[in-house]
Amino acid sequence: MKVLYALLCEQAQERHDGRLDVHGVFHQLYAPAFPAQQDRMTLAVAVEWEPQERGKIDFSIELVDPSRSPALSITGHTDVSDSPPFQGPPQTRLVMPLDGVVFPAEGSYAFELVIGGERQRLAPLHLIKDPGAN
């Protein structure tokens, strides 16, 4: 498995031609105090699978807090099959809108992909205290 991209943004939308339109990429959020809530953000991830990786693959995506404790967990699965002729390796693309995520403390958070007990860091998110932020 290879992570092709993983990013946080305001909005992402898959197109019919297989491309992804992304708006407002970020890796830092500012809050006047903690706990802080982000009303809406989107996590976009694409994974390319190796030839031996086929069938139903269970996964979770976890948001870990600065102390490495899970703050949010999303579980699911993907069905990976051989690619049709004249296409590259099979991919799984995820566009996940996340609403009302609460961050209990400032610091560096990270989204991680967990498959078969193995973790792969996806996208960092730094929560910064700024009394002037609204």
C-alpha cells in the first residue's frame, strides 16, 4: 500500500473523470481557547494498492491528539480488485467531510490510517492558541 496523498481542506469533490477538486488546504487551525470546535473540514486520502493486496480490506482512520490518544476514529472497508486493462494499479479514494470536531487542547494532532494493526501517518494538524482568533 502506498499513500498517494492525504490532506485537510475546506472542501473536496470527486469529478467524473477521476480527478479531485480541492479548495482551501490547511494544516493549522487557530482558536481563542480550548477545547475548540472546527465546524467543518474535509479529509481527502488516496491509497494505491500493491498486487498482493486484493479483496475486502478493513481500515480505520484515527485522529490522535498531542498525547497520542485517539480523539476520533472512523472505521470502514474497501473492496480492492484488479484494475481493468490500460489503467494503473487499483486505488481507494476517500473524501470525508468531518463536522463539529472538538479539539480538547492545543498542540499537534495527526490523522493516521490503520490497516491490519499497522499505522501510517496521513496528515498533521496543528492547533494553535491565538486569543485574537474568531
